[in-house]
Amino acid sequence: MSPKPNVSAERIPQILNAALAVFAAKGLNRATMSDVAEAAGLSKATVYLYFKDKDDLIYFALLTSLEQGFGNLEGILVSGGEVKSQILDWVQEIASQMAESATNLSIGFEFYALANRRPEIRERIQKYFQQYRQLLSEVIQKGITQGEFQSVEADSIAVAIIALFEGFNVLWFTEPNDASWLSLLANTIKLLLDSISLN
């Protein structure tokens, strides 16, 4: 008899994606492990094989939600070409992802509220923003080194870009039917980058 295949690589993302959808639809408090199992098309027992409880599932769903978009920023660091246009392409890609998964916006705010009560969630969000800030700073510094940007404090520009994303998230959350927020975000980040460009 052959050994049972390991399907963890398939099951974990399946459960996490279902959890994000359920959390966005029902909220963190009302969502149950049964809801997640049903959305994933799995038994509740299968979900518990991978996540010990709802808190564990929330934590890993948060990680999944937060870490989207890092890969493309890292790609800018190792690729050739103009940094400014690559940043703007990255902004457009993130804006498109936001538009496609607008339901994840509400879950993001629930994660922030949860961070106020749960130190381990707060620490994870802090770590995420530190990584995000560091990566963006390195990308801006690459643009300075290549002679595209003025000699500015890269960290300040990185913080400004993050603040723009977070601020537009709030605006879009308050007026979700206004489709102009995402194009305004891209235009505002372009204005910021234009203001430090040398060419």
C-alpha cells in the first residue's frame, strides 16, 4: 500500500483563503471554524488538522493578508531598469488586487482592532510594517544610487508611501462605491515620486 500523499501545500492556502472570505463576510467574532470548513469545502476535522483553533487561524490569515505584495517589491531590488516606473507598476498591481478583493479591506480593519487587544497580533503587524518600510526604503535608495531620485531620506519617502496607502484604505472603506480612490492613490504616489525625480 502506497503512503498517503501530503496535501498540506494545497490545503493550507485553501483554508486560509476561505477564512479570509468568511472573516470579511461575517467578521472575526461571528465567524466559526465550521463556516471556514464549509467555505473551503472541507470537514471541520480537516481544518483542525492544520490550525489548532480559531485564534491560530486568525493569526495565519493575518500573515497571508499582510504579506501580499512583498514579492514584487523584492523583485525591484534585484531587477534592472528604472526604479520609478517599477514602483508605479507595483502600485497599480496592488491597487488592482485591492479592487478585486475589496472584501479584504474590512477584515484589515478588524485585524487592527484585534491588535489593540492581542499583543501577538500587534507585534505581527508592527513587524510587517517594519519589513514593509525597510523594503520600500531600500527600493527608494536604489533609485537614489542609480541617479533617478534626488539625495533624499529614503526612509521618509517610504513612510510617506505607506501612509498614502493606509490613508486611502480609510477613504475607500468609508466610501466603497467611489471607484476613483484607487486611481487617486496611484496619481498621488506618482506626484510624490515626480517631486524627488531628477529626470
